[in-house]
Amino acid sequence: MKLLAAFGVLLFASVPAHAQAQAPAPAPAQTAKPCEELKDEITKKLDAKGVKGYTLEIVAKDKDAEGKTVGTCDGGTKKIIYSKTAAPAETPAKEPPKS
């Protein structure tokens, strides 16, 4: 009986270890997406949200640029920078002349 119990314990203990060994490898964390393709995707998302007055610029990964990094592309060698553009100053409406 002890032999049967020991065999059962070994059988059940080895099953999870065997299942872990056959787990699929994780997918690559980052795929090399072309910069223009990613920039177009970001532009569409911003336009869909109604964002106005911005620029997206593709720069080298290590270049200092004003703005916020919103994506990386070309295998991490470049980044896309989002910057707000200055809104045109609104001219106040002229009051009609007083009579």
C-alpha cells in the first residue's frame, strides 16, 4: 500500500512540472514596425478623438526633442514625438459703433 501511495504522489507531482516544460515561448515584446505606418496609426487615433493643433515628428532614438514620445519604430531605432502647436490667437469681435 505504501508503494502505491508513493507512486501516486510521484505521478501527480511530475505532471505540473511536465506541463510547465511544454509551455509555449512568449511572443517577441516588440515588433519592428515602419515609422510612417505607426505615425499614420497615431494620426488616425488623434484625429478620431478630435485633437487639433499638433505635430508628429520622427527622430532618432537618442535625439533630444521637445515634446512627448508617443511611439517607437524601426525596431526601436527611432521614436515619434508629439508636440502641440501654438493655437492661432483669436481676434476679439469688434463692437458695433455706438450711435
